[in-house]
Amino acid sequence: LLENGKVEAALARLAPMAERGDMWAQAVLGAELYKRGDALALHWIEAAATQGHAPSALFMGAAYAKGEGLDRDPAIARGWLLLAARRGDRVV
């Protein structure tokens, strides 16, 4: 759905899945909301990261390191970045 430009339909389908705890739905929903500048994006990205989604953990680490969308906190940033590394994110 996202590839065909039907973002609204995709978001409508992803939201209930994310609410049920689907890590992938949380990650995609968070990414799409982030692109729109929606503050709820960090909620879903953090939910996915907490479940072990390495790219989401990397995103959270960068957000805390830069103070992007939340208060800058190098200690929390480090924790998220280490989690991303342990989960196999090769960017870290």
C-alpha cells in the first residue's frame, strides 16, 4: 500500500496492528508519522525499538543524541545505540 501511494489506507490498516503490539506495524507507522511531522511518531518508533527493532532503536538513539523531538540526553542515546548494535544494526 505504501509503495502505491495509498498512504492513508495503509495508515488505517497499520494503526490497529500497531496498537496490538505488532513491531513491524509500529515501526512503519512511526516512520510514516515522522515524515509528516506528527509527534506521535516517537511513541510508535519507541514501541518498536523496545521490542527489538534495531532500526527503531538506532532512530531513538539518534533522536536523544540530537534532542530531536525530545530532550537531548546522551546517556539514554547511548543505551538505544547499544541496543541497536546488539540487535545487529550495522550502521552503529
